[in-house]
Amino acid sequence: MRSRCGSRSPPTSAAPGGVRTDPDRVVVTHGFADLLSLVARALVARGARRAAVEQYGHAAHRAVLAAAGLEVVALPVDDGGADVSLLDALGRERPVDVVLLTPAHQFPTGVPLSPARRGALVAWAARTGATVVEDDYDGELRYDRRAVGALQALDPDHVVYAGTASKALAPGVGLAWGAVPAGLLDDVVAQRRVLGGSPDAIGQLTLARFLADHEYDRAVRRARARYRARRERLATLVAEHLPGGRLLGLPAGLQAVLELPPGTDEDAVVDRAARRGAELLALGAYAVAPGLPGAGAPTTGSPPPSRAPAVVVGYGAPRDHQVEQAFATLLREIDPLSGTSPRRSSRGATGAPPGRGRRSAGSS
Ligand SMILES: Cc1ncc(COP(=O)(O)O)c(C=O)c1O
């Protein structure tokens, strides 16, 4: 299970931001959840009992931690990312042994972890001996070119860096990789033996060739250009047609949070869009209440008064010719629920036929 992806360190685009590791410490798994499961089980076998996650994230990842035997608590997320200053307070009640974070581009809100919090987090991990899992699911897909350094580079002994092929290539590739601290490596490998099922060698060798031939880098560059144009188009359409709405988060990745005009029912927007074939989720579907066991049911229903209604718009899946139509459908379904009067142009998001006006003036 250890790296079969060649005898050199992961190439830049597959491990951006100066990850500090060597090939023997790169563990290749069936996607990120598999890596998370191995790391969590290895830590539980050593006595770990509690994991902290971000208030927003995938329920499946919280479930993986819970299935490994960890109690899951949630850290609130604000404009600076997860509030890691609460780890000390949580720890007084019961130690936190593992923290799962998306520091470069919080999923799904899109905010980066602030520099002060990055420093505080690694200092806390070094002080307490806890392990941080850095889920860098879309690190290659920054559009403003200001890539953030990997958290792992600040403390390779306490941070597991996790990358995946799912966003930059496709989820179907089914491969992720982790740069595992030297002191944890044997225990993670031992968990693979217990659970069985190493990723098949042919898939790994194919990816290794893809990397060695620089095809991975080329695919990332193409993906970056395509998704940046989609995001810019969405931003333009929102500015033109949805007064009171705004896109949040960094220009990066394959999803954006669309804050809806005040008073809009986010669940109703999701239902209406689904009836028109546009899939999206309310921000509340990704949330758990901070400070409480986080593996439970999401906080669906009305958003808490502390935040505006919002939906998470994924723009990676549609084919190029479907994108304009998908955005138009979404904005059309929000209009009647928002209580605002959309500014309509004679040929805009709410009326444009598929394929028209695909690139905004700001696209590059
Ligand atoms: C937040 C987050 N982490 C990790 C992943 C990657 O998961 P996997 O490698 O299991 O496809 C995804 C999905 O692509 C994701 O949204």
C-alpha cells in the first residue's frame, strides 16, 4: 500500500504547497475516506477517543471517524475558517486527539484557514501530541494563483497531508494519497492489513505514468481554466440577475456557496431546482451544531439567525454545453422565492437559451 507512484516525491501539482515527505511515507488509498479510515483506526488503536471536525463538511467523513470509534465534535467556522482556539476549551472537558480540516479551502464554505489559526493549530498539535488530518481535496484548483502552503509543511510529525485525484481528474479514478508522519506510518499500514483491500496496482501504475509524463499537470491546467471560467460566469450571472445574492469563498475548486437574498428559504430553492434537474444542496445540509457531537443529523431546516440562507452550487459535473442552462435554471428557481425583483436583461441568465453568452467579459 505504500507509494507505488514512482520513486520520487509527489510532483508539484499533486502535492502543492511544499509538502515535506518522501516516497516511503506516501500511502495510496481508495479515495480520501479510505485514508481517513486507516488513520482514524490507527489513532484509536493507540488510545485516541475524540475527533474535532469543521462545523460544515461531509456527513460521510464524520461517519468514518465515528465508525473508527471516535466521538466527533464540531468547531464553528467563520471568515477565518475553523475556530481552532476552541480546541483547548474542548480538551479541558475531554482531550481532542484528532482534527480533520480543509485548511486551504474550507468545504463547502470556501474560506481559507487564517494564517494566525494555521500557526495556532500546529502549535496546539505539537503541545498536545494530537494529529491533524489536512484534507487538501482541491488544492490544485486555485484560480487566483495564490496557492496556500500545505499545513503539513509546518509540522510533518503531527499533520497528515491528504490529496486526491477526485477533483483534479475524476472521482472515478478512486485514488487518494497521504503523506503520513513517520511515527504513524507502520500503524496506518497495519490497519490496511487488518481491513484488507489495497488499491489495485494497475490503477496506481497508470497514475504513476500519468504523473511521470506530466499528463497530470496538463490535466490540472485544463481543469483550472475550465472551472475558473465557470465560476466567473456564475459570479457574473449572480451579479446581473440576483440582487441580494452573492458568491462566497475563494475563487477555487468546483463548488461555491451562493448566499441568497435575505428571507429566501434555502430548502425550497433546492427542491425547486431539483424538479428542474439541477442538483444542489442547502448549506444547512452540510452543517452540524458546533461544540456538540458532530456525527449526528445535519442541521437542515431554517438557517440559524447567525447566517444568511445559502446553497452550495457545484459546477464541476455539467458538460460544457450544459453549464449555461444549469446556471440559468438555478437563478430562475431562486427568483420567485427571494422576494426581490431580479434585474433582467433581454438575454440573460433567466432567459438565455443554452449555449448563448457562455463566457463573461471577466473570463480568461
Ligand atoms: C471535502 C472533500 N474531501 C475529500 C474529497 C475526496 O474524496 P475521495 O477521494 O474519497 O473521492 C472530496 C470529494 O471529492 C471532498 O469534497
